[in-house]
Amino acid sequence: MKQVYLDNAATTPMSSEVIDVMVDKMQNVYGNASTGYGLGREASMVMEVARRALAKSINAKETEIIFTSGGTESDNTAIFQTARSRAKLGKHIITTAIEHEAILQPLETLKQEAFEVTYLPVDEHGNISIDDFKNALRGDTILVSIMMGNNEVGSRMPIHEIGEILKNHQAWFHTDAVQTYGLLDIDVKADHIDMLSTSAHKINGPKMMGFLYKSNQTNFPSFIQGGEQETKRRAGTENVPGIAAFQKAVEALTSETKAARQTKYFGFKQQIINGLKANDVNFEINGELNENSLNHVFNIWIPGISTYIMQTNLDLAGFAVSGGSACTAGSLEPSHVLTAMFGEDSQRISESIRISFGRYTTEQEITDFIEALSSIYQRLTK
């Protein structure tokens, strides 16, 4: 049975050209980039060429790119090291109620260290209010961490507006761009962003590879101790094949490519909407269907059918989608994102699925998905 992959917000398959680059570097550039002999210098050169390319992709300086193991490490580094190094200036942090757990869990740890965290609420579309943000901002606020785009419902945050407000404030501005990097054009200087997290596996690159952009105006000690790599900003032998592969994945994403994919993904959303309506499937969208949402993420509520049941039936039919909630160790935990949007008593938090598109998703796959979901719906609702 053919498997149709519609969970690209979780991860993406590596592209063939990325795999080719990674294998080549694994076989031929195996020196430690911190050593001074020829093989080490060759590895270091590969790494620095990639650093320049990645910096250019967000209008940063190459000295502002720190290679990490991915989004989680980048988020953890930005949160913990900013808070702990700036505690004398204040202990107040602002975030949103729908951040990734890589942000929320470190903040819970910091609360045990007497930091105060304000969680901005979201409306039923997953959007925050700028007025709420302005009201939350205080003189002792030292960090604002707000994601660029939400991974469950696709809502986009007003990053530019927040950056403008913070440009003359002491608070450093961090954004988790894991779900948007490579899909949207990003300019850290124009948006006054101090720190930004990315992950390669979201854009057909390798897993366990990412970078943290840290403005040269920010300064904190290395989160991972044990060596002087990354100019003493991140200890550990650099993953040169992964870094080169990340560069290759990014170079495939020109502004024209990004725009074309966004148009394609929006078309997939419309195709699903029209197809499900034509087949009399009762559903509602979680989030919005406009320019204020990420086109590759599509979250829908199907009343009367649990997330687990629908996800399992689609899996058996050969379609990989994600739940509106996360399945952990056999128990279904409510999605904190949908709970923040609709309340803990809403049916949506246990009856929603997330469909997410990627580079290799085809119109025929969407047609097949519509037929499969419609068939399952008719069978389960009889």
C-alpha cells in the first residue's frame, strides 16, 4: 500500500541533493574543524562557507550564526542563557500561550528560579493582541520570546510590530522560527530580532541540525560546556556533513521558490475544503485561511470523531497526519494550542487533525486523501 505523507510540519524527507552533499562530506571531509592540519582546515572551510550562506538567508552577519543540534537546543539556549545572564536587570519574561514545548518547558524551570512569566492569550484564530503585549511589557522585562508561526494551527505572530516596540527597550527579542524558516522571507535586522531559532529537518535537510542566530549586540555564555568551538559560544565538535547539507537545503529555497510553494500549499487547502464539502463531511477550520496563516499547516475539527480514531483510520488507509493533540506513551494529551484557543471544555481539542504539506506533496495525493477521509467519515458517522 502506498504511503501518503501529510505531516510535514513534524518533519520533512531529506531531498536527494541534500543527501548527496551529506554523503560526500561524510566520505571526503571527515577532519575535525578545530584542528590545524589540512583535513581540519578543509572541514573548517566547508563550515564557514555554509555559515555565510545561512547568515545571508536572514540578513545576518556570519559572526551571528551559531550551529546547534536543532530547534530545541536553540530555543533552550536563548531562553536559559538570556534569563540567567540578565537576571540583575529584571526577572520578567513575556511569551505566548501557544509556544512550542521547547520554549514552555524551560520557562517552567525558570519560574522555579523566581522568574515571572507572562503568557499572552490568543483568540479563536490563534492570534495575539498587540495591545495585550504592550500592556504586559514592563521596565523589568528582560526577554520576549514569541514564535514566528504556530506549528499546530499555522497562525503567524506580528513579529515586525513587536520588534519595533522593543527596539528601544532593554528586553531581548527571541523568535522560534522553526516552522517558518525556509518558507517565508526573514530579515532579522528589519524586524529588530535579537535571537532566532531554526531547524534543518523542517526544510528537507538533516535532523539534529540547526542554528541559533544571536545578534552581536547580545552576549551570554555558552549553554553547552566542554570546548571552545563556535568561538566559545557552543561546545562540541561541529557536524560538518550536517552543516553542508543544511546549506544545500537552504540554497534550494529562493524567494521565487518560497512564493511558488506558498501558492501551491494554499491551493491544497482550497482543494481539501471543496472536496470535503462536496462529500458532505462536517468540519470546521482551526485557525484562519488568509495571509495571516502558514499555508503549509491546515488544522480541521471533525465533530463527533475523536482525533485518535480518525488518525488511526487514516493511518490504516495509508495517510500520515498529525493529531490536534499529541500522543505520548499511549495516552492522549490535550493540545495546549487548541486549549488556549477554544478552552479546555471544547470538543475541538479531542476531535481535530493537522494536515501539513511539503515539497513533495502532489495534487493527486490530496485528491486521494479527500476520498479516504470522506469514506472514513461516512462509515464512522453511520
